[in-house]
Amino acid sequence: MDLELTAIQKELKAEFKAFVDKELLHQANEYDKQGFIPQELIQKLGASGYLGATIPAQFGGRGIDQISYGILNEEIGRACSSTRSLITVHSSLTAETILRWGTKAQKEKWLPLLANGTKLAAFGLSEPEAGSDAASIKTAYQEQGSGYVLNGHKKWITFSQIADLFVIIAQGINGITAFVVDRDTPGLTIKPLDGILGTRASMLGEIYLKNCEVPAENILGKIGWGLQQIVSTALDNGRYSVACGSLGIARACLEDSIHYTKTRSQFGHLLKDHQLIKQKITNMIIEVKAASLLCRNAGYLRDKKTPYSIIQTNVAKYHASRIANTIAADAVQLHGAIGCHDSLSIQRYFRDARIMEIIEGSTEIQQILIADHGIASLSSIL
């Protein structure tokens, strides 16, 4: 693998950074406090092609490669994890999954709308009693006439407050199945969810489905494909986005910490000259570098479409989300009292980082997957 970015990738990285510095970096704390990202920002994300970053040009997207998509998530993640959550759920979980498993008619109908942000999408998997154990979902579908009827309750659904389109995972006599459901479907209601620890502007909600009639052509994939094909693909895509977003959090904490140590004096010396501070900064640098390489490796393998890309994405998500927490905690400690105050972004990074170890497969789930894979074929990971 060539670690050097191509000329196009370097141009994209510069573009992403410029967008984030102008539109997100200094506004993210306010978004966190108000509990939503404004429609104006969403329109800018759509106009810039970031909501359809990996969607092919034939469907109105930018069709960028996976390494560049990882950089996009990293850049947005270093400023605003809530906005990165929109990219994750809209693009990675939903649009890319429709691209992978949708019929020709489904792709032509929905992907152009998702690519430019005309419609926003969310992924309806989690339930009050079903998180890591996705197979235990209780939302049910039943065949009726030429279509299906859905009943159930989804919870913790990112950006469901404003999404126009949902991929709903439901259980039925023929197995777990995925359905594309329009927000305006009679019987579908959304209840906002407040009080989340981090990514507070990600507009979480609960979805209630009561006798929602969905036509058969809205089945994503095939009947019974909901878990092994649809959910597996969506989570793999989402883990890559979250891994790179976690790297962004870690990098932001490192950069802010270095800046602070150059300006803050204690005991007659700048913090940067204290040995224990040097130790913290060293650990941050090494962990950020390691996470960067793991994310780059996962992106490279995803572009190559190799079977090893899935486990390497798990490895990247596991490491990057964990070090984001460690580095954020050290950054708060290094900043002292001001690091705990909402006048700085450090406290938000600390809260956002905690979410990263839970979403798209918890740290414990990643440990199981990585260990099982390593026991079966260690060489395929190392």
C-alpha cells in the first residue's frame, strides 16, 4: 500500500479542511448547545456533494474513493461529531447500502435525491430491547395484499427527527427483512429524543410504526436478507465512517492540547516544558498516527473490495474509538478547569468520544469479532 495520497486525494483533503474551517469549526459548540444542526448547513453539505460523496456520478453523487471518504469523515469529525453522524447515517448506513443492494428502480428513484440532500435518510435498526443483539428486534412485518404492514418501535435513531426516508429492519415469518419507508407513510410517527451525552446535535428520535403499509417494491434486497446482507453491509460502512470520525476527534484534542501547552504557564514554565506533559503529548501523537494508518489501510482495502476489508474496518473502528476516548480524557486533564467548561471544545470532544465506542458495534462486539477472526486466521489480520 502506498501511504502517499494521490494528487486528487490531496486536493480533496484541502477542500474538506477549508469547508470545515469555515462552516463548522467555530460553530460546532453552538450546535451542541442548541441540540440541532441548522438547515442552512445541511444545504451546504448537499451543495458541496458531501451527502452523496461516495454515490456514483450517474446518480448525482461525487463518486469519491474510500480513502478520500475517510478523510472527509476525519475532517468533519475533528470539528463536529454531530455533523459527521449525519454523513454516517445518511451516506454510509443508508445511501451506500441502497447502492449495494437496491434494485435498479430503487437506485434511480432514491439515490439522486439522497446524493444532493433533497431527501435525508436514517437507518432504523436499534430498539428499546435490541442494541448489540440486532437479531432480537421486535418490529414486525406481515404480508398483506400486494405489500406489507409494519408495526413496532425503533429508538436511538440518528437524525430521525428530520429524515425523509428510513430503512426499517423488521422481523417476520420469513426472516429479518429491510424495508425503505417514506416519512409520510400513514402510521409512522417520530418522537424526538433529548438528553444524550454526546453528539447532542444529531437529532435522535424514536420511530413508531402502527399498521404502516409498505409496497413490495420497497423491500431492500430480498425477504430474509435483512440481517446478514443489509445490516451487515450498513454496519461495515458505518464503522469505517465512525473510525475516521473518531480519528478526527483524537486529532482535534491533540492539536488543541499542543496549542494550549505553548501558551499556558505553571510553576514558572510553559506546560510544553514539563516532562509529564511531554509524556501525554507523545502518547497522543503515537496513538493518532497508529489510528491514521489503520483507517488508511481500511480505506485502501475497501477501495480494492477485498474480503479482508471488513475485519480491517473493525480493527480501525475498535482502535480509533478507544484512543479517541483516551486522548480526549488526557486533553481534559491537561487543560484543567477550562477543559471542563463549554467555552472550549475539549469538553464536547470528551463527551462525543464516549459515543464512538458504542455506536456501529460497541467496543465489546468488536473485541468478539476481532478475536474470533484472529483465532481462525491470524495472518488475515496481521
